[in-house]
Amino acid sequence: MNVWLSCLGVYNMAELKDRGTEWLGEIPDSWRLSRIGSVYELRNTKVSDKEYPPLSVTNKGIVPQLQTAAKTNAHDDRKLVKKGDFAINSRSDRRGSCGISSYEGSVSLINTILAPLGEMNPRYYDWLFHTVQFGDEFYKWGHGIVDDLWTTNWQDMKKITIPMPDLNEQEKIVAFLDTKCSEIDALFMDIQSEIDSLEEYRMSIINEVLRCGISGKSKHKEVRFKYIATVKANLVPPTFFLEYPQVSPENITKNTGKLLSYSTVEDSGIISGNHLFYKGQIIYSKIRPNLNKAIIAPFDGLCSADMYPIEAKINSKYLLYAMLSRHFVEQVTLIMQDRVKMPKINQDELGNIGVYIAPDIEQKEIVLYLDKKCAEIDSIIETKKEQLTVLNEYKKAIIYEYVTGKKEVV
């Protein structure tokens, strides 16, 4: 890791001083400090999305609203955004959703729209406002009852203290961060591409071993899912099972058959319809099934109504591998191809999916073989994911260090 990080460069340290603003820490003594309200003014013009195209404020900036995005009938309750404006979502649960708009359009009322004042390089403040530290400071100035309703409005936001390096310094910082972060992003994409290839490789190995055996010389027959497994729908009132573990699709990693996390019914607060499942059953997400979220239950518990508890009539681990195979995923994807909004697979569709089945005596051997092969691949994938984590933290660190002058562009 240190080898490829070192190529990204080390730069001089500036003369620093504590200027009394905690979230900024020490900054160059020569830099001015100001309030956001002295650098931006509020744009608070109500418009209709019939006249101004709807935009979305995301953590990747301001983008045209997707056709699949949730919409309301309140077409006139929108805010005007002009090219060059900075928009930020005022809700804490949308932290990091902000950016400079390249479009003229409209956004939801929950967003704060800012027009630049005076001479500046707006990209400098775009970098500044995307730092984790600014997100924390923005949150501190907010108000609300609970986190997901916590809001920082303009009257508070405009009081936040920010640095004001001179224009020449702003432009140097922007040019540096644009270049360095592009390098980091390119490296990130290369590693992510390697992970994607390894995940494809894992799926291909599973597929070929199920179809042709470990030696590659067998030819296993294909049978319908409904003949080797049964969906055990068992809706129960969750209030009777408050201490039970509760699993939802978000708790399962795609394509791996692994459980990420879980909580009790009481802790999760989700008490709508749930299925009771038992240890050893397969739990499969029927929502967005092409993501292939399935596990063998390690305990008795409850799962969301968006999942199917499944009782295998064959080796359950073999069946799980079959559900993680390319053959299975391709059939599910074909079924889902015309379902854009919240695609789900029903029991009849699931039951008619074809699965390659080895003789009973061979299934255990295949499971042991795939356990070993997949563990080897997963170990490599995990190492690469750790590299992504380090890269992401490094990127956050250099952005903060340069926009606050702790490191100087030379």
C-alpha cells in the first residue's frame, strides 16, 4: 500500500496557527476567516418543475433527476437553481449531498441554494464543503427531534466560519486537488475493476462446477427450483418475537452468501410483516433478486417480508451455491428486465428457474471444493477492499489538509 500511495506526492507544510475555529484546526496565519454568509447569498425562489427541469442534489453533485426517482404532485413547490449555484441538502441524513450546479433547473425545498458573492474560485469551496469535517460542523449548527429529521437552515449555516485564502491560493489548491484526486479515483477504479473481475470469476467457477462437476467431465441435469426447494412463507406478528434476530436484504452481501450484520426485532424497530425462519433454511431476497442476496440461516429468527425463507430438499449449501451461480442470476435478470421500480420475483417465477443438480453423493464433494476455492478468491477480494478503504481515507485526508492550508501547494 505504501508503495503506490507514495507516488501521489508529499508537499511542504505551511506556517500554521490556531485561529480559534475548532473544525478547521490550525490554518495559515496569512489566510482570512469569514462566515459563509459573507461568501454566498441565499437564492430562495420558488418555481415549478414544469418550467425548470427537476434536478437531484446527491453526494456526486447536482444531476438531472432520474425517471425512477420518487416524485410528488407538488410541481410548484420547488427551488430555482442556476448554473454556478451551490446546492446543499439541509438534512443530516443526506450528509455530503451538495455541489455546484452545471444546470439550470429546480430542486426540492429541503435543499439550500447559494449564489456566490464577490471574487472566488467556487471549486475551492466545493472541495471545502465536501470534507467530513465540514459535514460535522454543518450538523452541529442544525436542529431537530431525531437524526433523520435534523436540519441545518440558512440562518444557522450562514454563521459557520470558513477560511478565505486569496484567489491565487484558491486556484492553486483547486488545480492540485483536481489532479491528485483524479489520480486517486483512477487507482480506485482500477482496484474496483479487479474486484469485479474476481467476483465474476467466483461466479463462473461455481457455475462450471455445478454444471460439469469438479473434473469438468460430468454433465449434470437441470431441474426446476420448485422440485428441490420449498418457499416456507410464515408471516408472524413481530411483537411476539422482540428478542429474535432480524435480517433484511441490506444485511446480506450480494453474490457471496454472507451475512453482514443483524439486530434484534426490538433494536431494529421494524415491526411490520416478517417471516419466521429456522436455522439451516436459506433466506433469499425477492426484492432486486438479480443482486443475489441469499444466506443459510445461522440461527432461528425473523426476516423482512421482502425475503423468502426456503427449505432445501437437497444439500442446502449446494443449493445456495446454485443460487449464487451465473446460470441462476442470468435467469433472474431475464425475468426482471422490464421491472424498473422495486423489481420483485414471485414464488411461481422462482419455482420455474432451472438449477443444475449433481447426484447426491457428489453434492458434498462439490460443496467442499467450492468452499475452498471461494475462500481463496474472497481472501484476495478482501485485501483489495482494504486497499479501497485506505485510498478513500487518504483522499479525504488530503482534501482537508489542502483546503485548510495544513499542506501547501508548491
